[in-house]
Amino acid sequence: MKNILVVDNDPIMLHTFVGLLKSHSSFLQVRSATNVQTTLEILSREDIHVLITGMHIPEMEAFELLSLLGADYPSTRVIFMTNNASSMLRAKIKQMASVIHFDQALDISMLTKRIFTELQIDYGGQIRGLTLSSFLQMLELEGRSCTLQITAKGKTGSIYISNGKPAAAKMGLLTGKPAALHILTWENVLIDIDYASSERPREINTSLMNMLLESGRMVDEKQSQRPNQRKHNRYDCLVGVDYDISDWTYQCYMRDISEGGAYIETEQPIKVGQHLTVSLTSPVLERTCAIKGKVVRRDPKGIGVRFENLTLQQKQMIRCLTETRCSPISGPAEQPSVVDEDLSHQE
């Protein structure tokens, strides 16, 4: 993971910018600061690879920050974004070797490409909707080398591919083959690709096909050993939803749903125990369906929401959605839904 720090005085612009960068790649860990003092505190305790600033920072304050960075953190690359900067500031920026000047930069894709270039990441984009096993077999056929950053409902892991073959892996404290096997059991994954060459010691000597067979056996064993305590059938999906908290509306994605609750991908700092209202919208539904719920789980990628006091009409709307836009999850091969576990423990 590469650390990015965004500095801006405008909290709304800062929040928007951080969210856009986070959505582009799992290779980036995005931080934020609203002033020079907070920026220096973050720099003192974290290794920041790229710092982005200048959008709404006053010129004198911006120049002070650039001077401090050049003197104390010369290895941190700075992307300085301006809108009609003065000729004096432009001249000062050009004298700073570590500063990249974006004048009136409005194209977020161009900015992210430059960030990846500075970080030496040959970004190959994101893949969703394809199983990890299928994608690994495609890489093996083509003999590609790359790093895969894989996420699935709050879990993150990496698999390093050399000439089409898994060479190393990392997931939490696990490394090598155990990490790769664990990642291969995940469902509904998001894959970020870095095609830049990465020299790593080989940790895996098992063929891909044998690993796929072994991970399949692991899934079967988990299904046979773990009783299904869920009260409601759970369905995988990718549906855009809104949720309201304290008169604020947030846009997000729902990744699974049942009559008991749902898992929602969101970057908002929502705490366990908070109440919210989820609004389901879909072309298959006649109108928006608003459902009250409570957050019962929080992970880095999203929240588990338990629905409260569903009416018959709300249940019918959920069933309509699951029948037309979702696919059933056959069993607890993946980590059980904490939403449904929470319900079962209370009964």
C-alpha cells in the first residue's frame, strides 16, 4: 500500500477528493488534513509517498508547506494543484524539484495516472464480477507477471504472479501458500492489478491447478462443518442504494441482502449501533423502498446493517429484488454474514 495525503482547507472538497482517490485503487491508502499543522503531524508518524495540495490553500500558506516539505521530507513527491496561480508562485514552484504543478487540473483520471506513475505502479485497472480462480487461470495462459490486490467485504490480501504462476501471497499475518489458499476461498472479490515488475522471493511452489483444488476442498469442509444459523437466505448483489443518517444522505453500494439485513460498501465513518434508513432503488422495483436499520458490524470497506420491523410490503420489495437482481449464496463458504449471525444469537 502507498500512502497518499490530501491537504485542503475546504472540508467538502477534501472529502470528495479523498473519496474519488479511494475508489480508484486498493493500492492507495488515502489520508487527509485541513491545515499545515495536521499535515506535519501526519508526516511525522507516517511515510507519505505523495502529497496533494493547493486547491483552496492560500498562496502564502501553500508556499510555507512546500518549503517545509522540501527541507524535511525531500522523498515525498508533491502534486500542487492551482487555479490561476500568481506568476510569483509559479516561479517558486518551478524551483522545487519534488513538486509537480497541475494548473487547473479537472481530470481526475489524469491525476490518478500521474500518481501511479510517481509510485511506479503500472496500474491495470479493477476487475469485478469475475471469480479469482478464472482470472488466475487467464494470467497463467498468458504468462503474465503482476501483483493482485484482492478485497472482499472488508478483507484484503495480495497475490504476486510471476510468469503466470503464483509466486507469493500475503493476507494479514499469513504469507505464502496458506495466504493464497485463504484468499482463493473468498467470493465476490474486487481485483486491482499492478503490472509493474516486483522482485519477490518465491514462497509458493505448488501449481495453480493444485491450489484451486485444495482451496475448493477447504470450502467444502467449511460448508460441512459449520451449521447454517442464518434465519434468512442471503443473496449476492451489486445494487446502488442511499442511506440517511442525521439528515445527511450518502450514496453507496449494497453487496448482499436478506430479509434480516444487508452488507453495504461505504467509506463513511459510521459506528456500530447507529441507526439509519436505507433506500432501495432498482428498475425492477415500482418505487423506492425505505427500510430502517441498525449498524451491527463495521469493517474497513463497509457496514453490516440489521433491518428493523419490516412490513409485509418491505419484505415483498426485498424478495422482488433478490429474485431479479441477485444470486443466492449457497452456504457459509465465506465468512458468515454478521448481520444474520447477530439475529440468530438473539433468538
